[in-house]
Amino acid sequence: MAEHATLLQRHRAVMPGWLALNYSNPIELVAGKGSRVTDAEGNTYLDFFVGILTNMIGYDVPEVREAVERQLATGVVHTSTAYLLRGQVELAEKIARLSGIPDAKVFFTNSGTEANETALLLATYARRTDQVLAMRQSYHGRSFGAIGVTSNRAWKNNSYSPLNVHFLHGADRHLPQFRNLTDAEYVDVCVEDLRHVLATATGGDVAALIAEPIQGVGGFTAAPDGLFAAYKEVLDEQGILFISDEVQTGWGRTGETFFGIQAHGITPDAMTFAKGLGNGFAIGGVVARGDLMDALHAVGLATFGGNPISTAAANATLDYVLDHDLQANAAKQGATIINGLRDAATRLPIVRQVRGKGLMFAVELVDPGTGEPSTALAAALMEATRERGLLVGKGGLYGNTVRMAPPLTLSDAEAAEGLGILIDSLETVNEAAT
Ligand code: PLP
């Protein structure tokens, strides 16, 4: 206990100041089982953020643990990608098939950042240009390329990137001139803007658009239906590639489709993935058109990308998701919670919006007096849910959104329990603010 009390001081002394910690009194998690985790002080929580969407099918899943233990027992923890790795090939075959991308090939990395870096490398190499399109309010990672296509001031700050990036409208409906437009009108305005950007701000040669189907760090905000398809039509005219960042939206989490972009009726040239695939073990990657992947003539490897331990975990996790049709469960549990929150929000002036799809949903909070985004109320809601035994995530462009992404295995009882805690916490915070 005393050791836990000093851990925060030791963390602050030796870790970067910008490494974000949740809660005024940050938690050290020491155990997990199913949808629940336990902290060093013995408190147990229902976890509606599962790491950051990483423990996608819950904690300590026997199928994943046993697959990893079987691999550990062989002694082959790592041999490098210079050798044939059976688990890696099997995983690539599954992801290529699920992607719907014709003649797809897969390259494995250790994170979402590296996956995006690889996709940007493929696109800029194939098109021989450093010009890239990205979306406002996006988050794609921390490296030079990924931070370049990130448009979220809280995360990007003044970071330098060598890419030449032009940011497009999509999920950002905050500007007054956009607020009263119908979705169809907004899509038309966005497409006109894209054409204008291409004609006036670029040299006419652009490598790719990178976009999240639902923006994760951006607060689970989404472009309206029809926007990505309309963008793709313009991009196709000029041979510009479309990269869908599925780091948060992959594996059926949105309930609608297996990858988020598939709900928009378009097939991207590349998709990037990470987070939930290894159910906590580090693995990410890119699935892309084979010609695009093979165009990069470099002799390459990723020392740890797709290593035997991570691929054992990932194969077991992906099989579990498919065998138990967890996409359908995400749709079902998500609908219960989102509808419940929307219903409660009608009586809660602090809630500006409840949004999301499947088991990826968020509550955006505003000051009830001014209607302005309120980071303080989001922080208060996080503390209130924690006190009641529920862990959630924060985010949003103004830090005023509380995000939730429970495990895809969430049961009816856990969905009801989490919803009850959320409503109770919202009511308490609302009462204090009004
Ligand atoms: N892309 C998206 C959409 C993300 O949400 C994240 C992380 O939050 C990343 C990329 C970066 O992934 P990682 O933290 O694994 O490098």
C-alpha cells in the first residue's frame, strides 16, 4: 500500500510530464478477469475502456493465454522475420480475407503508429510525392509521419513533421457555417472544398488521404454517411490512394461491419490496424493492395513485428471474435447502452451529445449555462464513474468527451450495470452543475 502511494511520485520523477494519466489519484491495475480489473488497493472495476481498446475480448481469456503458453513452451519466442513464421502467415491470410481488399497483402508492426507510418511510406513511395490529405480532428500516432497527419492540438502541439499535409473537413461540424446544413449539403460543401484544396493548395500530385472511419482520440466523432464515398470518387479521378486507419474501429467494434470503413460502401487501398488484435499483446499492421505493398522494393524486416508470441495471441483473439460473432454482440450491447444514454440525456443539460456505434460510444459535456465545452465536467464524470466502480476514457477535441469502448464480450448484465452507473454518475454531475 505504502509502495503504491509513492509510485505516482516515482512516475512523475522519471517519466515524461506529457504522459497522460487518468484520474486525480491515478490507478495501478494489478489484476484482470473478464470485463473487470482490480487495483493495488483492492478495488474492483467494470472496465469500459479495456486499456485503450486493447483488451478487446476481456482480461485473462483462457483461449489467448493458452495459445501464448503453447508458443512459449516451444522456446520460439522470437526468431525474426528472416525466417518463416507459421502463425504470422495464418494471421495474414485471415486479415487479408476479412479486409475485402483485392489481392491484399499484410505487413505486421508493433503498434498503430508504426502501421500508419508504413502505410504513408507505401503511398508516398508509390505516388512519388510527400503530399498527403488528412482529416481535421484526427489522431494517427506519435512518429514524424503519423504526427504530421494528426490534427488535434492537444496531441500534436507544435510537433515537426516532414510530410506536406492538407487537412479536410469531415467530423468537424463545429464551425457556424456548417451547423445548420443537412448531411447531404455538408457532404457537397466538403467535396467542393476537397476539389479546391487539390486545385489550389497542392501541386496536383497527392499520395493519399488517411482517415479514421470514426475518430478515436477526436472523441468518437464521425463524418456523415456518404462523405467518404464522395471523397473517394474525387480521389479516384486523380489516382490518390485511400488509407483507412482502423486502429480503433477494426474487428467488429462498431457492430455494423468488421472494419469501420466498410460501412461506407468503399474499399480502401490500405487499412491500418493495431490495439485490440493481440488482446493486450503488441501487434499492429497494414493490409494493402498487393501491388501497392510490393511496389516498395526495399529489402525489409520488422524485428519484432508479427513475432510468434504476438501472432499466437492475435490468432486466438481473432478466432474468438469470429467464432462468437462478437460483432453482433457489439451491435446489441451498444444499442442498449447508447439508447439508454440518449434517453437519460434528454433530462441532462450538461450532455451536448451522445454518439457512437456499437461498443464505441461517447458522451460530450458542456457547461449548462454557456453551452461551451467543459473539460471540468468531463473530469468530474470520470471521477464519479470511478467512485461507482466503472472505468472509462477521456478525449475529444476540447477534452470534454468521455469515451467508452467496453470489451466486445460484454454481457447483458454488464451492459445494464455499466449503463446504470453512467446514468447515476451523469445525474450527480448534472445536479452539481445546474
Ligand atoms: N491511430 C489511431 C486511430 C489511434 O487511436 C491510435 C492510438 O490511439 C494510433 C493510430 C496510434 O497507435 P499506437 O498508440 O499503437 O501507436
